[in-house]
Amino acid sequence: MIRIEISLFLKNVPGELAKLTELLAGDTINIDAITIQDASAYVQNLFEARGKSLKRFASSASYSSMRRDSAQFALIRLIVDQPEKAIDLLKENDYLFDSKEVVAIDITNKPGEFTKITKKFGEEGININYVYGSVSDSDGKCLFIFCPEDVKTAASIFKDGY
């Protein structure tokens, strides 16, 4: 199923995540999935992209500054039950964010189930840029979020399950 992922930067200090989650909860917006990483990994990807393309996106001084400053921020990716409402709320509260389509798949929590899905991606020739998910007890379902290069095709091959 195609879902909207919201990506935003937060200051990497105690209490910032609580402010964000309190804001969402106060407007009855539920977080279905979330991943948090140090933003320096994101900046490292910019360096790698620059190296592969041999094209400079910013000056060397800018890259050094970005790398140093990025550790002060966290990159948050989240899936919520009411993305349009969340986006409006983030705009109203001056958050810096972006949104994009991703593929969300409910997976049975059993050995080999994740393999079935990743094999399908590979067989269809769809690269996965990143993935994150949840875990539950062995009788439950897990929600995994995939960011493939081709969201529409990926969603179509999983429309009837995996």
C-alpha cells in the first residue's frame, strides 16, 4: 500500500522528539512507524553523490560546515494515520520537512517472511533505497516501510499481499 512518509530535521537535544510527538498527539494524529537517525549520515550521502557524479553541489567549505553541523540534528522519517493533517500542522508550527510516497507492507512475524518481500523487489528489478519496520509478538503482524526507486511498480506487485 502506498503511504506518505514525512521526513523532517529536529535539533538533536533532549525533549525535541517529545515536542513533536506531543504536537501530533494533541491533534489526534497517530504515528504508525518512525525511524530516527543522526543527520550526519544524510550529509555523508551528499558527499558520496558528489564523488560519484564529480559534480559539486556546494563549495568544499559548505560541505565541511554541513558535516560538522549535521550532528546537531536528527533526521526523522515517520508514517502517520492522517498525513495531510500532519503536514498542515507541521507547516503551522514552522517545521522544516518534506513528504514522499513509500510502500508500507504488513508482514507476518515469522522467519523468511521478510525474505519473500525483498526477493520480489529483486526479481522485479526494483532497488530499495532504505527500509524500516516494527516488530511484534510471533502471532502478530509487523509494519515495514520500503522506499523503492519505483514506488508505483512496487505497490502494484504487493497489492494482493506478498
